[in-house]
Amino acid sequence: MTPEDEFPIGELYERCLERDSGCALYSDECSGGIEMAHILSRRKMGANCLANVVMLCPYHHRLQKHGTGVHSHEAKRELLNLLRDRHGYDYGKLPRAWQEALGEME
């Protein structure tokens, strides 16, 4: 099993919760609850794999979806770096869809 292996959404949620155990961006602003967020959305070819999901509190998930959060290129890279540093994921050469979504394609 690798971080790139895809899982049904329920199993992916459980594995992600076990890995992160709480909001990956924990801060004093964290609100109750925990939600799984895709770094690269499914609409943009993001996979249902551990290398593409992170647990966030509702506050950070809202920022990720609607605010100055993860949907910016820099913030997506920051979350990928967080997963790489905390869990040793080797993203190597990212798939083309990821490069485009992260603004790395010219």
C-alpha cells in the first residue's frame, strides 16, 4: 500500500483520520469537528488517496474552499509540503493535472 493508492471515500476518511488525528493546520482558530479535504479537487483530477487529502477543522476547511486558503497555488503547495514533511510522501514528478492545478505549467 502506498499513499497514492485510491480508496472508497469512507475508507479514505478513516485512514486520513487515523493519520492526521485532528486539524492538520491546528491553531487557536480551530472550531469543533473535523472534515476531510482534497488538496486537488476531484473536479481537477484529484485522487481519493492519502497523498491528496488532509483533515481540517470546519474553520480551515471553509478557508480552503472559499477564502484565502488551500485553493491558491501557494497554499496547495504548502499542504503538499506538510504531508511530505510529516509523513514522508515523495511526490517526485507530479502528474500533469497536478502541475497545472498548482500553477507549475507554463
